[in-house]
Amino acid sequence: MSKKLPKVSDHAVIRYLERSQGVDIEGVRSEIAKKAKNGLEQDATAVIVDGLRYPIVDGVITTVLCQNRTANHIGKLRRKPEIDA
């Protein structure tokens, strides 16, 4: 009988990448913020940079998607322009 593997939280994955693989999480956070800065300044709902889409909700970049894929829950309450940076 095979046992199910345990679920792994996003937090655990991030800490694994940071501590085991040496990924600079704060550096990545800063890089994402720099890429989306123009959109944040213009109050956009998302920014597209280098083929990646950065949805913005209440001034927070909520995820990173491929340009042609959208997060269905983003922007339903308020529609503001998206910009290419």
C-alpha cells in the first residue's frame, strides 16, 4: 500500500530554496519590486515585463504569471489599466 506524500506549504518551499539552495529571497523580492515599480506608480492592476505578468492588488504584487495567463480573481472589483513596462 502506498502512502500519500505530505503537502508542502509555500512557506516551506521558500525556506528550502533560501536555506538549502542558497536563493537570496530578499534579492528576488527586490528584483520583482523593481520590475513592477512603474506599474505601482501608475496604479495599474498588473505589469508585464519580459513575458511575465505581475498582478497588483492594493499595492502588493500578488503572484508572477506567464504573460498570456491571468489570475481569474485579480481585478474583479476594480478595473484599472495594465501597462507594459
